[in-house]
Amino acid sequence: MQSESEEVSFEQIAIAVGIILLALVPLAGRHMTHLVASALLLSLAATSFNLLFGYTGLLSFGHALFWGVGGYTLAVMMSRFGLGYVESFVMAVIMSAVFGAVIGFLCVRHTRIYFAILTLAFGQMFYGVAVKWDFLGGSDGIYGLPRPFNTLELYYYVILAITLASLFILYKITRSSLGLSFMAVRDNAFRAKFIGLDVSRVRLTSFIISSIFSGVAGALYVLLETAISPETMLWTHSAEFVFVTLLGGPRVFLGPLVGGFIYSFLADVAMSATEYWLLVIGVVLVAIVLFFPHGVLGYFLKWREKR
């Protein structure tokens, strides 16, 4: 259990980081603003994935599906039905929850590699639907969406506010009795069932919550890029969530946030330096797995405990 002082410390750190980002990032230029906004959304999606992976013990290889569901729902509502930003965003959240409930119901009865393969299969299946269905724009996707406020700097504030609010909600969930049930199922599903927990229901709840916040990140990202394509649901995008979580620390709440920023800035520097930037990312992943198995933030926290 976290002590009272540790909870206050987290809130103070979150507020301080939010104020610094809010005040300074837009002053650094459009490229930096776009980069930090992308890092925030990637971190939010990775944190939602970590609720399923790090806290519940379920590895999903198709979690980008819900990023795509949120993004496509918002894009379709705006471009095909003429709804506004708020209504489209609400529909994106609802559809992410619905898809999460249906797909989760079919997947959570299996664990380990079977669960991972099932989520990968669903992700690839809906990727194929998006590529072939003209209503979703086919392989070109949907583009030309208007950005809120018609300016990147103001929309950055929206992304920052929603991301921080979402992270705060996820943090409170992990510290609640529900979060403890997630960890109980992760550590020993048989014992959790013995003490009265409905293991399948706990896993499904974690899956739905994780899907919702991944969809929120996807919906916000669509308006950042003013477009969406089927590649957002491809397995390689899901692999980014896994990579970011491992990079920061899978059993530390702020691990995916740290990993998201490290990954985004590392990829930006690597892409500007060489066309083999994916090789650089791969080398970093291998190094993390070999030398920092608990992630960068996880290693730092363990080092601090030893000190």
C-alpha cells in the first residue's frame, strides 16, 4: 500500500510536470509541440496497455485495434455524419468500450500465448476490414479532418488536459480495490479464485478499461494528424505499446509515460540521423531486455531502494 505522503508526492509531481509542459512546450516551436503531443498520446495508450499487461498479467499483441476503433469512430462521425468534436469523441469512447467488451469476452477465457494470439488475430482481422471497406476510406483511410481551434498550440492544451486527467483516473484505479484484484489475478489466479474473486470478470474489466483509454488516445491522435489510416491497427503499432512499456517499466505506473517520451524522442532523433532508424530502436530494445529487465524507471526505483 502507498503511504499518504507518497500519494501527495505523486500529485505534486503530476501537477509540476503538467504546468511545465503547458507553459513551455508551445514556446519551443511547432515541431516540438507536435512531438510532445504525440508522446503524450503514445504514453496514455501504453499506460492503458500496462493496466492489462503489468497489472493483470495479460499480454495483448493487438491493442492498437482499440486505438484504431477510437480514431476511426471519431473520423467517421465527423466526416460521414457531420457530428461535432465533442459528440464524435463521446462516440469514440463508447465504441472503444463496446469493442473492448465483446473482444475481451472472447479472449479473457484464455491466458498466456493463447490470449496474445487471439488479440493479434482480432487486430489483424479488423485491419483487413479497414483496408477493404470503402466506408472507412479503404487503404487510404480518412483524411482532411479539421483540427479543433485550427491551431496546433491550442489543441496541444486539449491533449495535455485529457491525457493528464486520464492518467490520474488510471492511477486511482490501480490504487483501488479493483486495482488490487487485478494484481491478485496477475500474481496467482488460482488463489484469487479461491478467495472469491471472479477471475474472468476481473480480467474482462481490466480489458474494457484498457480498451477505453487506448481509444481515447487514438481519437485525440486523429485530430492531431487530421487523418487516420488502417496502419494504426497493424500489429507493428501494437508492438510499439509493448516496446514503450518494457522501456519504461511494466510494473511501475509511470513506466509507460517515461518510456513513451524516451521512445518518441529517440525515434525522432534516429529518423533524422539515418534511414535505418528501426535498427537503432531494435538495438535499444535488446539492450533494455538484457540490462534493464525492469525498465528504465523500474531500474531507477530499485536502485533508489537499495540506496
